[in-house]
Amino acid sequence: MGEGLFQPMHLLLILGIAILIFGPSKLAGLGKGLGEGIKNFKSAIKDGEEKPTDKPPEQKV
């Protein structure tokens, strides 16, 4: 197999250890919270891009 840290067996081992430490329900809640955080971040970015930029009023000389 290839060299490197993120081989499939390594990822399965890390997932297994995480399930042993936190438990399945805690990991489900963590995943849900992470997903909601990413969703809120994307919507905030999208809202910032949709706002029109206001130009300052022109000054008369």
C-alpha cells in the first residue's frame, strides 16, 4: 500500500478509538453540531456576498 498517514486502515482505527472513547451517541451529536456550524458559516458568507455595496454620495465642488 501507499505511504502516508491517512491510509484506510488508519482511518478505521482512529474511528474505532473515537467510538470507544466518546460513544456512538456523542459522536452523532458532534457530527450534527459540526454540520450545523458549517451550514451557518456558508449562509453567513452567502449573505455577505449578496448585499450590494453602497457607494458614498458624490460631493459637489
